[in-house]
Amino acid sequence: MTGFYKFISSLAALAVVPIFAAYALITGKKRRGLAHHFGIIPQIPKTDSQKTVWLHALSLGEVNAAAPVLKRLRKEAPELQLVVSVTTDSGYDGAQKHLKFVDQIVFHPIDCWPFLTLAVAGIRPNLFILTDTGFWPGLILMLKEKGVPQIVFNGRVSERSYQKYRKVRVLVRHLMQAFAVICMQNDRGKTSMQKLGARAGQMRVTGDTKYDMLKPVLDPERTRIREEMKIPASHPVWVAGSTHAGEESIILEAFKKLKLRHPRLTLVLAPRRLERIPKLMRMLEHQQLKFVLRSEVSPSASHSDSIVLLDTLGELAQVYAIADVTFVGRSLIAPGGGHSLIEPASHGKLVLHGPYIENFTETADQLHRHGVAEVVHNAHDLEQRINALLGDSIKMAQIEQKASALIEAQKGASRQMVEIILHQLNK
């Protein structure tokens, strides 16, 4: 299989170079890090005895999940050379901001054999760590051929992904044999991977490292965020985070009705992709709703408009702390899939989400069992749930206590992961 992939991807590379380069130059997308995509990665000096750990994090969410592991690894094994690759611009920006202590941050090479050959020669990994379960066949096969141990870290498999993998089960089974250890977030993921061909001896259930990165936002920090956004302490706040196309209109419908009962209510609207901000601005203007961009809140303003459009990168996790109630997007409209529900819950907030959260089913089940998350299906549901909560300070306090206890009980995945990494390096 390795020889076949090597041949096919080498042929594909001949077409990929001009097409990808033209796309980057014409659209501006992928222009940053273009050389990295073709495998041209500067080689950083290291001693003969120094080992390199290469971790791949697809985007910003995976970067955040990797951060507590890499920080702990840097502390326990400072001699290691740490290289992080990402695929998206948001992932790269997030890594530059939150992983300044690593030795190198690069864009992931295109999965064609010639580009991978250059990249591997530049990075010279002694261990490769793949976050989540987004398999890269060429890279996995090449590293296996070179004898580089590989680990799947923080793995999860949604039902949709599982069905896709089943269609190419022979390939997936072959790829999984390349991994020394496959670390899954939960038992459901472990079972799915074993059905796809992973061996029982490879599997570990280590939990979700995102719990370990969560730190309480103390009152002074909450006050600072409110003051910067010009939201008075007496104004209740609804944070709708990681929203996708089609969801904002539902959110705004509910918000307009809620304003009739709660005229001081402020909505912080945070789309998942910042490039959608101009479109949302036009939507708000069309509906004659007053809003302000987070980046343009005037220091001299007495208070913000009713809607703050969050147009900053990497701030949402903290902004959840000032909320009275939260909503997490990519969940109201099929096919959805959801986004992480952990961040708002970590601040003791009720987490509302739509029915389409198959990528985070187990997390959602936990939150529901503890009474800190609820499902909504439409604008009416949103309005009813939020209206009921804003009038019930006792329930809000109970949710905060339950959420804090749940989050604390889930911590520890990073410690386990670092132990596995060091064990593999010292074999």
C-alpha cells in the first residue's frame, strides 16, 4: 500500500504545485506558509542526542487541546525540541499566540510524497503526535516506513466520521497499525476505533485535555472584560459562541423578543469564522439592530450597544465568563456537528445548544446529566429557556456549582498524555 500511495501522490504532486500556487496567489488564501505546504521547512539546529517531537494540530481547537500537554512536556523534558504543524490560518495564529515556548510552528505539508519527504527531512522527528483522528495517509505511511513512532492524541470519532471510515476500512485498518498508542477521549471512541481495526493493546482512554487548559476567570478579570466591552455590571449578558451561517437569524429572532422583557440584555455574538463578520454586519444593519464591533468599542463610550460582535481571535473562551447564559453554535441546523461545550460550562454557565452535536455527544451527555446543558430547537426555545433563567438567580447559582464540580472531576488527561509520550521516547 505504501508503494502505491507513493506512486500516486508523486504523480499528483506534479499537478498540485501549479494549481495550489496559482490558487494561493490569486485568492490570497494559503499564501502564508506556501513553502511549508510544499514541504520546504527550515531545519532548526539540534544536537545528536536531542529528540524532536512533532505534533500536528489541524486548527485552533486542536491547538488549544494540545497546549496543556505541550506546556507540561516542556516543563518535564525541557531538552526536547517541540515542533507544531497546523493546517489553517486560525490554527497558526493561535499557535503563535499560545505556544510561544515551542521551537517551531509550521504549516502542515500537502499529503504528497515529495512534499512529505522534504518536510520530514527538515523536522527530523523522533515521535509524531496526531491530534484528534484526522488521518493523513501519506505522512503516516512515510513515518512508519522510517520507523518513527506515532501516537493519536485526544482522539474522538463522531458517528458521521465512523460511517465515512467504514467505507475505507481496509485503508483505515492499515493506517492504524502504524500507531504505537491511540489515545481516545472516551469509551465510545475507543469502541469505534476497535471496530475499525485498532488492536486492543494500542488503545488508551485518557479523557479530553481541553479540561486541563481551563482556568477560572476571577472577578477582577470579569470586571475588566465588561469594562473593556462597555457592558455595565447590571446588564445581563447572553454569549452566543461559534455560530455558523443560518444560526444567527434564529438567535436574533429570539434576542429581539427577549429585549422586550429584558431591555438591558446584551448579546455577544461570536461567529466561528471571522471572515463572516462583514456579512453579519449587513444582516444587523438590515434588521436595524444597534451593534458594535468588539475591536471598535470606544473607551469613551458609556456603554456598548445591545449587540457586541466579537471580531477578535482567541477571546471567546474568556468572554464566556461574563455571560449569564450561553449558546454554542454549529448545532441548530443540520448537519451541524457542534463545537466544544466545555469552555462555557467551565465558567459555571448554562450551555444551550441545538440538537445536532454528534461530534460532542459524550460531553453533552455528561453536561445534561449534571443539569448544566439544555437542548433548543428554534428561536422560541431559546427565548423561553433564557427568559426563565434570567429570572431565576437560585438556579443560576446551582448551575455554577454543578458545572465547577464536573469540570474539576474531568481533569488529568494532560498528565497521562505526557507520561505516554515520554515512555515512547525512552523506549
